[in-house]
Amino acid sequence: MCGSESNADRGADVTAPESKQSGSALRWSLLLVVVAVVAGGAWATGGGRVATWMIQQADWLEKWAGQHAMLAGLAALGAYVVVAGFSVPVATLLSLALGRILGFWPALAVVSFGSTIGATLAMVVSRTLLRESVVKRLGPKGQALLRGLERNGTFYLFTLRMMPQVPFVLVNLGMGLSSIRVWTFFWISQLGMLPATVLYVFTGSQLPSLAAVARGDAREILTWPLMSGLVLLGLFPLAVRLCWPGTGDGESAANSEETSS
């Protein structure tokens, strides 16, 4: 009896630190989520003010960026990483503005790498902090989704990245459920988002001025290069859809197979 009691005591002593560690990890995870949500909410709330400020200070920003090209590029890259990481709904406007302020090629580098870095950070956060809870909430459907992502995760990611109309945040959170490698996620996202990025930045680089956009002066804004860029932006999702007409059928077939099994 004494031996059994001592073994039980030892078992309790062993499991207690583990439970404390798991509880501590859970508290830290929840704290990080709260901080991220608060920071993202604060940035999103001020996003409209930032965009208004950029339009008002466009001439000064262009002059300053011309004099401090490297510093301007790094500042723009940091801002875009935050915008993409928190999925703040000013990314399109920021892409257009950077195209005008920095010029096509510098803005293309900033927007392309900034959006991919921010998306990768968001995916890693989703995987490390939210994956287990999301899968548990989904139940059997979550397991079927995971198996589908295991088979076709890379193709799904590339297809979704080629469709600008798909919400950016949903792609990041959804791929956080998969086991896709971080580096694979990075370069697939970089490649898949590049065509739309080129179109947005090119359109911004052809704007006569950001002040003209704010005033809504159509005679200053509607230049032929700009109109061509806008037409391409409108046709791009349709072209992507036509290139992959069977994507939805493949997904539904996979879902039916998971249901039948």
C-alpha cells in the first residue's frame, strides 16, 4: 500500500509541472492573440486617416522619397508588412499610392515582398496559436479539410493567390491549418500574387497625382495607360477563372470522397 501511494505521489508530482507549463503556454498564447487583435484593430481604425494623410502630403512624400530612396523603401516595406500581416483593408490604396510615390520598380519590390512577408507571418501565427482550436471546432470536417490540404495544398494556395477577389486573411488562416512548409508558402504566395501586384502598382504609377484622386477630377485621372491598367485589373480575375475552370469541381469531388469514406 505504501509503495502504491508513493508511486501515485510521484505521478502527481510529475504531471503537476506539465499541467502548469501547459496552462502557462495557454495564457501566453491568449495574451499574444489579444495583443495582436488590439494592435490590428488600432491600425485598421487609423488606416483611413493614414491614407488621407498620404494624399494630403503626396507632394512632400514624393520629394522626400526622391531624396532618401533607401530609407523611404524600408519605411514603406515595414508599413506594408504590418498592413498585410493584420489584413488591414487599405492594401490596395497603399499599393496605388506607393506606385505613384516611389515609382513602378521600387514600389513593385516593396509591395511584392511586403505582402508576402506579412502573409507568411500571419500564416505562422495562425498555425502556432490557432490551428489546434480551429481543427477541434471543425470536428470530422476539419480532418477531411486537412487531408485535402495535404494532397493539394500547394495547388490550392497558388490558385487562391492568383485570385485577388479571395479575401487575403482567409487564405492566410486557412493555410495555417495545413502542414505546408513556411518557405513553400512564401515563394508560392510571392509568385501567385505577383501578376495582380504588377497591375496595382502600374496603375498607381500612372496616376497624375494622389491629390487628383482625392478631388475626383476625371480629366486628370483617366489617362490611357491608367485606363489600360484598370481594364486589366477588371479582367484579371476572369482570366484566372478561365485558366482553372475545374478547380471548384475538383474540390467538390474531394469533399464528396471524404464524405463517403
